[in-house]
Amino acid sequence: MKTVGLIVEYNPFHNGHLLHLKRSLEISGAEASVAVMSGPFTQRGEPALLSKRARAEMALAAGVDLVLELPVLYALQPAEWFAFGAVSLLDATGVVDSMCFGSESGEIAPLEELASRMQGGESPAMREALRQALNAGLSYPAAYAKAASGQDGGHSAAAAALLGNPNDTLGLHYVLALRRLASGITPLAVRREQAGYHDADLPVGGAIASATAVRAALARGADGLEQAAPYLPPSSLRVLRREAQAGRMLADGWEALAQPLLAALITRAPEELALVPEAAEGLEHRIAAALPRLPEPGVEALLAAIKTKRYTRTRLQRLLAHALLNHRGPMFDRESLSSGPQYLRVLGFSPKGRQLLKNMKKTAKLPVVVRAADCSHPQLTLDIQASAVHGSAFPSPQVREMYADYYAPPVTEF
């Protein structure tokens, strides 16, 4: 069964995601799809709107066949390791023939050409160029684009323009990860349409809005949900209405976790904060100095106080997520991350996905985890903890929902 892989967050699943799914199946000629999805926290360092089970249900209802969880160890990482973790999972299934991602350019050839020059990982020259760009005050994405553009054999302007696009930059890392793994998976790109990655408003006309705009509408309550309805598949709208009514939606995003986050930061000395991933170059002291001077005890106020041109909001949010979840230690080192995820965690599957799972019994390079109780691994422990912390912030938290990893089977009804 020819199968295409997708790397997603579905926060929440909207019409743009549905279009990407359909086009991925079309251009790959695949009969089935496997999605590797971030769990309770996204790559931008934000708590997901809904639980990972609810988002998996949305994906399956829209036509995805198998949903696997990207461990939080990789979900809360910069592009290099986020991509490596997700691609490693697709490769480890042994059933994925191609992977398709959305990008601003919609072209795979320029990314493959640049990746071929960078194969083998970031060179010492690349790392030095990146360091210099960061020291010059550029944000990480801008610095990476500038440094990588110097690796393209004289076509730096074209490379810099390409890597100025967030999804093209992520696409480059997908291609690099495939090469690093010597994977037989074929990379494919689909051009993003109508809604840009950071578009914050629902567009007038059309049916596609960015996830950012959809979440902003949902933060306005019931009226916002109805305003967002035209940009959502009916199945996603149904799940959103159900979860909102049950008190299982983080419409306020980070602010729902403000109290435990501030407690985690307040009770740690700067030298302890320095051990948290992403806390480098004095950020721990900047946070410690900002806390007593906040105009109000909230995450937005904290981000505004510590943000600079050099440190993007995304990086700072990842740092805060790591601090909230008490992430530290050798698991987050490059050497450990280079070992990749150590299991394939199943969140849900369709009837076709059930067949994929049967095939994976023969092809999978990693253990397939259907029940969390059947697997003991430090990476999985982090996933369970992250889901419990996320679930505790819902307006109506329930212990069995916080620990659904133990109590609930994979989603098969949608």
C-alpha cells in the first residue's frame, strides 16, 4: 500500500490542512497517509489548543489513516531537531514511501540542491557563520538563513530568499534529515495557498485561514467559534464544539498555564534556569531580573519583558515550556538527540491505518506503542508528564483525561 507521510501539528485541523492532505495524496499517488503530530506542546513553544487525542480525532475524521505522536523531546526543538525527530519516525515505520510538506515556494529542487551542499550536517564554517550572524543581532531564523545561504556555491541571494520563508526553512531540515538517515523516503512539497504562516486575521472570502487566525478567533469564545466555522471542516467544528462545551480547550493559550509557569520560574535560581534547554547567553539572568518588575503576573507580560531582536518569541516560548516541564539533562544534548525517537506512539488509526499497523509488525525499526503501560522509556515519561500538565490547565480538568495515556486506547471512532 503506497503511503505518504505528513509532519503536522493540527492546532487545530482546518481547511488548509485538508487541502494539504488531499494534494499530498494526489502528487504522491499514495493510497494511505501517516501523520507524525506534535503532542500537547507545539514547535513554536505553545500549548496546543486541544488534547492530542482530540486533534488526532480531527485528523482521522478528515482522512488521515494513522497518527503517531512526535515525542515532546523533539516537538519542543528548533527546526533541525524537530525535523530530525519527525522524519526519523516516518522512516522507522518502514511503510512510508514519500513525505509531503507545505512550503511557501512549493518547490523541492532548490531545497535538495542546498541540502546536497550541506550534507553531513552543519559544517564548522556554517556554525561559525551562524554564530557571527547571531552576534550581529539577527534572530535565529534570519541568522540561519544568512549562514546557510553562504553554503550554496555562489547562489546566496536565492538561498537567503528561500530560507526567509519559515516552511521552506523547515523543509530544508526535512531534506537534510532524510539524507542523514539515508532514508528511501521521497520528499515532496506543496505550495501553501491563501493564508500565510503568521496571518493573524481571518481572511474576507475564501475558506482557508491560518491556524494562528483560527486560534485567535476561538479565543473570543462562542462567537469566535462561529466566525471560524467557514475555515474548518465540519468534523473539526464538531470536535471543537464538543471540547469547548466539556471545558477541554485552552482558548487563552499560555495564559492558562501562567500560574504553574511563574511558580517554576520564581522558585529557581538563575543557575538552575541556565540548565533549561534554550536558556543560554544570559537569558536566565534576564528572566530572573524581569520577574519582580512585571506589570502583571502573566506570560504575555513576561515575554514582552524578556524579548529582544536576537531572541525570537518562538525560542523564548520553547524555553518557558521546557522550564514548566522541568526539562533538563543529557537527554536534551545533541548527542542524545542524534539517537532519534525510541518508539512509535500510536494516537489513532482508521481501518486502513489498522492495516498499516499490521504491516509495521514486519517493517518497523522501533517498538510500536499502543498502550503507554506497555512501554517504559524516559522519552515516553516526558510525553506522559507533558500531557498531564497540559490537561491540568483545562477549565474543567479531569485526572483520567490528564493521564489519558494510561486510560484511553488509540482513537478509532471519529
